[in-house]
Amino acid sequence: MNWRTTQWLLGGALALALFILLFERHTPSTTRRRAEAARLLPGLDPRGINRLEIRLGTNRPVILERGTNTWFFRAPLLYPARAEPVDRFLQRLAEAPVRAHIPAGEVLRQTNALAAYGLAPPALSLRLDGAPGPLTLLWSRPASVGAQVFVQIVGRDGLEVVDAALPAALPASFDAWRDPTLVDLSRLAFDRLEVRPLTNGFEAVRDPATRVWTLSKPLPLRANQALLEHLLQQLELLRVVGFAADPPVSDAERFGLAPPQRELIFARGTNEVLSLRLGRPPAEQPDLLPVWLSTYSNVVLVPGAPLRPWFDGFTNFCDRRLLIFELEQVRRLEVRADEAFAVERGPGEDWRIVEPYSAPADRVLVLEALSEMAGLEFLGFAREVATDFAPYGLDPPRRQYLLRGARTSAAETAAPVLARVDYGLPADHRFYARRSLENSVVLALDPVRLPRAAFELRDRRLWNVSTNDLTAIVVRAQGRERKLVRLGPMQWAAAESSGPPPNPVTLEEAAYRLGQLLAERWTAQGAEALPRYGIGPGAHEIVLEVRGAAPEPPYRVRFGRQAASGRTYAAVTLPEPPGTVIFECPASIYAFVQSDLSLPEPAPAPATSP
């Protein structure tokens, strides 16, 4: 074979392959071309339509225009539309097939011409603007037989017959295509919110940097951030269930809007950007609420429940916390109550009592107290603006809790105050209180779970005595005594005249637990409080004799009556302040005390014969 001929054949095959790849592959198939030609509007691309005008009979036209990713009504009023049903109708229109074509000659042969086909006047007029140019379609009413309609495309000869379901896809009322969104706050630039009337409303301002809301009226207070953000989110999620009245609204009284029950004003600085007026629920629809929108000056109906909180007084929208602070910033807690005391955080996470004495603090108790403080809230205002706090017992305060942060420089004489609350006189079951030197007097419940004395935050580990350091345990009650001597690991013996020998296994465990004595819950301090808890002369007591300890045994615990919790009161006298403290003994410790370190009741004296 001639090599040149082979080259020509190969080149031709390659050219044919490229033609198929680049051109033929993109050419519609015969079937597809036939289906395209059989459509009502061949080549129509719904994405190219930017204006749609619909007129039913002789009614006013409904005009929609395409915006950025959405549609807007331009007539009969300016209003946002739902993009999905509009795009869906245009897609159906672009794909609508023609059932039959009626030539112009046949139309003209009819006596009434277009009227014979229900097109003089048309039942529906549809105008499309955009690529490939303006199109006007006139539609008849559905034929009584065949479920079909006649369509005249203005500027083209003849009529087309299409399925009656196509015009039926248009809504009976343009309300069905209206956007049901009440407000879109994400597109609204506002930093001020006013709730009127101000007799029980408020004004709030949002810091643009921190996004924190602050009430400016009727009182300068920190706002309830969580509630405000939640209600604003609920507004965005709210959907219109009915369009009650379009502008101009002449019967505002019927909707309870003259004057409105509530008005929400969204503003940027002094410029109002949106107003919502909330009316009165209709008698026939009590679950709905009429809302007037300043954007379109119309009245809509929305579910009322998400809007009810806006009718509450301003006290619900202010931050009711009595102490507002960040836990990680607290370095010192100062209390003025039954006694004045202070605890400080060390370099790590350990806390220590520093006033009126030095002692280790219980980290868990301190954190529980701070957590309790973070949850304290006031109930309401006793006086919104006060100039004299003495009548309320707040000058000076009866109790005070003050939190300080870390010093920012060595020149500072005292660490900055993070938060402070003062408690005054009782008012029924409540107490007057004052937050961080505000000019308001509020009412709050008694903070019964907050510490009132330093010992309530003391380390609950009373001592730490190794079992190997124990030489003996002495048990006393009602003037009687028993001494148990430790001879070695798991080896115990009763001292002379101390009763039967003990069980060394359980006694070893009892000794270990008493050597790790801790308080389950602090109760009181001071020797004068002992009788109130059943700890008096002759009370059940246990003394640990420790190798190398001082002659006066510091390891003595006395037991009293049972507490309401089911645990038993106990008391120890510490060698350092606060001295005698009373606490609830853990049940796991007291169970071994009862079984191994208790004295049996003395046998009754034998009866004497007369």
C-alpha cells in the first residue's frame, strides 16, 4: 500500500473523529429536535425571563420582576415574591407541548373568529419580557370537552391547543406567590431596638464591636442577651399565614392597630429602618396576631405565640443576674455577712482563706459558691431610681458579696471589682438588694446557699493521719471509756479492762477512715453551738493517739444527733482558727464508727431484793 495514501486515510479518520467529538456530539438528536419543535414556546429559557405580567380577564395586571436570586411584585403593589413557584411555572411553560395547531385560515373561516375559541376577550393574558424578546400569550377558558385551552401567541399565525393544566398552575390569587417571610433581619442594618409604648417598653442599643445589648430606657441596664437574641431569631423564623389588608389600610381599628398594642422599632442610630406594629388577635382567630409592616404598609396575620413575649414589661428584658462576671477572671471573693472574710485563688486552681485567718479552702465549695452567685437573679424592682439606700438596709448593707479580678499593674492598691451585690432588710419572704452600685433597689430571694462565714469554705479534709502512725484509739461515752491499742498491721488488742478483743480486720478499716476524716457538709462553728446539735457532756467521742503528737490530742471527734439529711453531726476542735467546727459526718465513715468504735449500753444493775 502507498504510504501517502495511508496518511490521507488516517488524517481523514482523525478529522471525522474530531468533527463528531466537537460538533456532532452537541447536535440534538432527531427525537429531541422533534420534541423541541412540538413545544408551545420552542427555545424558551426560563432563566432569560426577567419580567412577567399576568392579567386574568379584565382585572388589574399582576407584574413580577426578577431580582438577584429572587422575584418581586411590581403591581398591584411592591412586595417580595416566592421565587420557587414563579420559576416552576416558567419551567412548565417552557416545556409545555402543543396538542394541535389550528391554522389562521381555519380560524378566519369561523363566524365569530377568535370569539369562537374563547379568545375575544381572552380569559388570561400573559406577557414575558427578556430573551429572546417580548412574548404575549392569550389564553381561552378550558374547553368543556378534552381539558384543553386555546392559546394565541401575538404576532404568530394560527392558534395552539395545549393542556388546560398549564394555566391552572397559576395561583387564583397573587397572595399565593407572596413571600411569607415577616422580616429578614440578616439584611437589616440596625443597632437600636425600641419597644413602645415606653410606659412598660424599653430601648436597647447593641455595641457594634461586642454585639452586646444594653438597655438605655427606661433605665441604663445590661440587657438579657439570651432572651433578646432568641426573640429576634423567632422573628426571622416567623411566617405569614394570611394577608389581611393592603395599603392604604383604612380600618386599623379593626385590627387593634389604632393605637397598636405594641410597636417594635428597628433603627440605626437615629434613623428608623423598620417598624412592626402588633395588633389585637381577631375574635375568630385568637391564635393569630395582626402585624402592620412599615416596609410595605400592609397588615399580615402571623402566629401570635412567638410574639407574646414582646408584650412583657422591660424587667423581663434586662439582665436579672445580681452578679455578672466571668468565672475565669475571679481571683478574690470578699464577703461581709456573719463575719467578714475573703478567699483568694492561688497560682494554680487552689483557693485559700486569707481573712480573718489563713487556712486552706475547699476548691469544690468555692466553685459551688461562685456558681451559685452566677445564677442569682432578682425578682423585680422595689424602686427604679433611689437616692437614699438607708431605709432599705443597704447603706451600709446587711450582707455583701464582692468579686475581684487580677491586678493589671503593681501600682494598683486593690484589684478591680468585677461584680458586687448588697443585701439589705427583708421584705416579706424577699430581701432588698443592690447590684454593683446601681441606683436601683431590687427584690431578691435570700441566698441561703451562699457562705456567711469563712469556715463554710474551709478545706473539708480535717486531718490526714496514716494508720501506721496510730498507737491507739480511745472511745468515750457517758463517762465510760475503752482503749484499743494497735500492735502492728491488722493487729489490735483491747487495753486492760477495755472489754472483749476487737475484730482486727474491720477495726483496721475504721482506723484508716477516721485517719482521713472529712466533713460532708459544714454546719456551724463555735463551742457554744455544740448543744444545738446534740454534742454535750458525755457525748460519744473518739480520740486518735498518734505517734509523736502533742500530749493534748488534736485528733478528737465528737458525735451528736442525726441531721435531716440522715447523716450524723460531728465536731472537732482545730488547732488553728476557726477552732471548734460542726459538720455532717459522711455515712461511709460513721458506719464503721457505729460497728467498731461505739460502747455498748451498760448492763442494767441487778434488782435488789427488799
